[in-house]
Amino acid sequence: MSAVNPISSPVDEVIPDRRDKFSFADYVGPVVVFLVFIGFWYLLSTVVLPEQKRFLLPTPHTVIKEGFFVWNSGERRGLQPILMSLWDSAKVALLGLGITIVMGMSLAVLMSSSRWLERATWPYLVAVQSAPVLALTPLIRALIDGTQTQRLLVVVLIAIFPIVSNTLFGLLSADKSQHELFTLQGASKWTRLVKLQFPAALPNIFVGLRISAGLAVIGAVVGDFYFRQGGVVGIGAQIDVYRNRLWGPELITAIILASTLGLVVFLFFGWVSRRAIGKWHIINRGH
Amino acid sequence: MNNSSSTSPSSTLLSFENVSMTFDDGTKALDNVSFGINASEFVTVVGPSGCGKSTLLRIASNLEANTGGTCSIDRNSIGYVFQDATLMPWRTVARNVELIAELHKLPKAERHQLAAQAIELVGLSGFEDKYPRQLSGGMRMRASLARSLVMKPKVFLFDEPFGALDEITRERLNDELLRLFQHEGFAGLFITHSITEAVYMSTKVLVMSARPGKIIAEFDVPFAYPRNHDLRYEAEFGELCGKISHALRGAHQ
Ligand SMILES: Nc1ncnc2c1ncn2[C@@H]1O[C@H](COP(=O)(O)OP(=O)(O)OP(=O)(O)O)[C@@H](O)[C@H]1O
Ligand SMILES: [Mg+2]
């Protein structure tokens, strides 16, 4: 093969590498929405809410002053106890998410390899997805020992569906002709999975991951709402305490930080996704 | 079903003997097709759409099992070029070209070397690290060709590989494929809808009837290789095209 001269080089043009470039407009959007949000908040807490109910929603500057800028004023008030409980919940959310990813992706692989198993499993996955976890708490408490395990279970129950459905959809998305290419080489089922189906599924897997990651944070917050231990409290339990005592600034601070955790996890997986598949995955916006 | 994996005694690398194909739903796609292809023969099949041309290649490559007759081919040495390039979008050109060698578990160093040679041969040097989405249709087809070339198959099956390309690109790829054919000496079975392409490429052109597909005419192409682009405008060439066109017209009714 090496003996002959190479044939003429192609003059076909290479399609230029066009990616979504960050621009000024990309930053303006979120900032504008943020300002609108803050304005709306002020409107609610100073005009819309009747005078005697304004303690429920303190103004943004009150929240910053009394929630974020108080380190620790005893009775679990202040930024330090909030961050501690946030960290506690974050650990549950991340560990739970890890378990969810392993379980969900394994299940999707099994389902993709057997039509029978796929049909047998779907209804129950949908049922888990729509079951109110709140109603299941007594059952979970009766069946499982240890708050930590109970909390992890809640995370898995809440977060598993998007991983399974998106991974499965992705695994089944490879072209027929690509499959035939593998068939022609006598590729094994495993080779096909690793070299064809799994890479083809990656864009969908990352969509599932981002959704599940957000749900895992919700699951952790909900979980420690219902399953708590004496001393250790997660952010959900902390929020419950502030809510009962009507400590507005701390309550809002805790909520903001819990949402921030969800946002960070979401952005993290977006970043991983761009690193992993950004080079080849085509995003069609239609313009 | 009746595929035997040994080569026939002569230098015939691919042979169909009374091959018939009826699909499960009762569609009769092929009816008693018989022909053989030797090494260094390039046979092109033309025929109306839906007459069973792709089915012929799918039987040869064992993607489909024929319901009658015998198809003999060395199954370990087939190159199959699909109508679309079927590149993996997550692999670079180099990694795509390596794929088949990788599936045959060749060692990495050997794989790299074979892929580099094939890439050079199809004129894609310098594009090794591009992803398929960065290539034009013609370049994708070159990469697809290179991928099949890596294992140096003895029999090459082409299912309308250049059907989606513009005429200039198609003609250029015709020349390049002929060059590879001359150099590698494989047996080629080529499907196309273009009579000019069929005559320009082949040692022999077969015309198939509408479904169920039968071989209704056979034309030997007398022109020597290497063939020149201008051959297409010579009288003898045009005359042969005319005859094939006439046979094809008959096939359509
Ligand atoms: N799996 C299948 N089951 C039933 N019928 C099929 C199947 N595959 C192909 N056919 C039918 O067999 C006939 C031949 O199909 P084939 O794809 O070989 O045609 P073709 O000559 O390649 O057509 P074209 O030129 O349009 O590519 C068609 O009528 C098609 O509908
Ligand atoms: Mg076809």
C-alpha cells in the first residue's frame, strides 16, 4: 500500500469549526434576570405583602445583613450552622447521585439489551417517578434502619428516572448502518456496547445527568426534612426549624444556599459534558 | 443460509449461483441471480430502484441470508462501503479509519500504521484529527473508503457510495477508487444509478430487471486501465452507455 504515490489531495473545503462562542450578550441575560428578580423581591416584601406578614419575606438587604453576615449567634442561627448543614446535605446528594448513576446506567444497559426486560421495567420506573415520596416515608422508616441510608434512598428514588430514560434512549439511538458495520466485523455484544452504543448515548446521558443532579439535591433536602438524627441536621431540617420559628432571614439564606448547591452541580455537569462531547456533538439551533 | 465461506477453486472471489431472496413478508427481491467476480474484476450492477441491488450486497456480506441458491465468498475478507459514510461522529478521522482494525483486535502500533497509510492513499493526510462534522460529504466518503481499505479486503462491496455527491466530486472519487482498484487488485461489486459511472469504473456492467431482480443483460467494458477522464466523451463510450440505457429502459417496464 505504501508503494504508490498518494492520490490527489482533496480540495473539498473543510467545514469551519463553528462553536457557540461566549459573548457579551451571554452575560447580560442572566444579570438582567437577576436584577428583575431582586426588584420583584423588594416589591413583594415592601409593597405587596401586608405589613404584619412582611417578616415572612425580609427584604434582600435584611437577608444579607442578618442571614449571610451573621456567623453564629447560637441556637443554630447564622451562616456557619447553615453552611455546616448544607455540607451535610451536599454529601448525601453527591453520594446518592453516584449510586443513582451506577444503578440507573446499569439498568439502562440491561433494558437496552432485552426488549422483554425493557417492557417489564418501564411501568415501575414511571410509578417510582410519580410516587409522592412524602407518602412513602413511614414505609421507608419501617423497612430501613439508619437515617443516612434512608436519606440516600430518597435521593435515588427522586433522581433515578431521568438517568435511566435518557441513557436507554441514547443506547438505542445508534444508526442501523453503524450497527451493521459492527455486525460485518463479527463484533461481540460487549464491543458493540462499548464502542458504538455507549459513545452514541453520551449526549443523552449528559442530559439525564444534569437533570438527575438537580433532583439529587432536591432529594437530599426532602430526605433530611423527614429523616433526621438528633445532632446532625441537613439543610432541609435546618430550613424546617427556621420555618417553624419564623426566622425569616435565616430561612431565606438557607433556601438560597440550597438552590445554589443545585445550580453548582448543574453547571458542573454542563462543564463536564462540554469537555467530554463538545468537540464532536453537533448542536442545531436552526439558525 | 447457503453461504459457504470457502473460495471457489478458480480465482473467483465472489459467486452467486441461482440466488433467490424472498423476505419474511413475502416480498420477492431476487430471482435466480447467477454471476461471479474474479480478482481484478470490477462488476457494476445497475437497475431500477427497489429491484434488489442492495439485497444482493447484503446477501454477499451475510447481513441477510438468501432463501435459495448459493453465494460463495471469503467472508473474512470483505470490505463494505455503505451509501452514507457511517463514520462515528465521536471519533476523529484517524480513529474512524482505525475502527475495523480495532474490531479485529490488531495491536495498536500496527493499527496506527495501517490507518496512516490508508489515510494517505485516499488523500486525507492533514485531516487526521478532524471530526466528521468538520468534513465535507466527499471527504467523509474518503474516510469511509480508507476505513474499509485498512484490512486490505479481497472483495469490495460498494452500495451507491457516491450517490449523494455532486458530479465533480463524484468523478474525482471515481478516479481515486479506480486507482485503488488497480493498486490493490481486489474484486469489486459496485452499485450505482449512473450509467456513465458504471461504464467508467467497470470491467463488466450487469443490468437487473425490476423486482424480482434478475440479471437481464451483461456488457463487457473493453477499455483498458488506467482510464482517463476524457474517456467519458469518446464515441465508443457513449455507444456502450446507449446500449445499457436501452437495456435499462426495458428493465423498467
Ligand atoms: N427486510 C426487508 N423486508 C421486506 N422487504 C424488504 C426488506 N429489505 C428490502 N426489501 C424489499 O426488497 C426490495 C429490494 O430492496 P433493495 O434495497 O435491495 O433495493 P435496491 O435495488 O437497492 O433499491 P435502491 O436502488 O432504491 O437502493 C424492495 O422492494 C424492498 O422494499
Ligand atoms: Mg439500495
